[in-house]
Amino acid sequence: MESKLDKKDLKILSIIQKNCQLTSREIAKKIGSPITTVFSKIKRMEKIGIIKGYRAIVDPNKLGFSTTAFILASVSYAIKNENGGLSQRDIANEIAKFPEVQEIHIITGDWDLMIKVKAENVDKMGKFVIDKLRLVKGIEKTLTCVVFETIKETTEVPINLIENLSPE
């Protein structure tokens, strides 16, 4: 399936990243296109995986999860499993199963993994690190950076910076 995006696709993506509750009719009105065009473009982008899903963005503070931390983790490559050594990916997949973990990334540099975690407070964050994360097979050491204040947090891709477009 063709995955090139035209300017209308990008306008639609920009709009639904900000508010995915708009109807095809409302989006069509904003970009000056027929409803059927907007609907089919959205369905196409869903089918080819550009649009991965729709979800509510909740305020973690209002739900009692006021502590965020980014945790750097180092992997011990000496640990073996039945297929040989454990990989960063194996360990990351294991860590990803914890409900406190919002993101996990395999990274370059002195550390192997970067993990974003939400917890109710610093005490619970500590319990997560000590009683769960550090017990994962293959984790050698961790460095926890607690967030004091979040200035910007978004899931939006900066569509306005995309330069290479197919013609409309």
C-alpha cells in the first residue's frame, strides 16, 4: 500500500492530533474538502499504520500519580538465557510489562535503556526501582532522575516541519 502523504493528509493529521473527537464533517469543513475524501484519507492512514490509535490523555496528577521519573538502566551482557546472552530488547520487553512504565527506549551512550515511570509519590517510585526494576534479570545498575516540573509533554509529531510531500 502506498504511504506517501499529500498536504491534505498532513492537514488532517495535524487536526486530529490536537482533537481526535472531531467528525469527518468538521475536519472537512476546516480543510475545505468533501467529507468522503476526509473519511477515506483517515481510513487509509489507519490501515497503513500512520494513525496507530486514538486515546484520551488523562492528567496523572488528578489520578494520584504525581511523581514522574526517567530511569537510566545499564544491562549486564554476561547474563545468559537458554538462547545465549540476554539482549537489550529482551530486557526492555520484560520491563515494559510493569504498569508503572509509560515508555522504554533502547539508547546509545553509557546507558542502555531509558525508562519513563509514573508513580504516586517518591516512596512508591523507590519501591518500584528497588523491588521491581532492579530485580529484572540482566539489569546491572540504574540511575533515577525524578521530575520536579514538566514544562512540555506531548505526543504530537511536528507535521509542520515535514518538507518532502507528494503533490496534492
